[in-house]
Amino acid sequence: MGQPVTVVEKPSSRLGVVRFELNRVLTGMGHDHYRSSDDAVMDRPSDELARRLFERGSISSIHINSNVVTVELTMGGAEGIKEIIESLYTYYTEGVEPPDDAELLAGMEEA
């Protein structure tokens, strides 16, 4: 469940750099650049994506501009990166039980 993100992986002319074009805008018109997960300090979609990608490993930097994610790899290929991006807005994965109506309504009554 959630919003699926469609991702197209595109090679770059620079060795070790891969671009991903998304059907979702992550930064508006701004640019976000990350050299490590320590740079991802906020709770924006681009920050969450950067944290997930650095957790994967073998990435030296990430640049996100609107709907384009550019990843600079330290070594190896880009295996698994596309799937990490595609799952950014997927909230209920296998083994996670979505809340039922009673749980959702109880949360509204408290507010």
C-alpha cells in the first residue's frame, strides 16, 4: 500500500554515476546534495531517500533535483538502488498489518 514510484534508470557519461528519473517530484525546484547520511537531517522525502540509499552502502554522494536522483558510487554497480527509490512511499510491506477502521477512528477522537 502507498504510492508507487515509477523509476527509470539512466546511465551517465561519467563512470560510477547513475541517474534515476522518477514520476514524483521530491524537492520541488530546489537541489539537495548529500555526501553522507549525516547531511540528511530533516524529515523531507529527499532526506529519507538519502538515508535509505546511504544505508545500502557503496555510495559517495547523492544529488536530488526535482524528480531526478543522481548517485555517485564508490564501487560496484547500482543493483538495488532502483528498488529503494521505488519503495520510498510504500508504507505497508509484507508482514506489516495496516490499521483497521476502529484504530483509525480512535486516533481521530483523541485529536
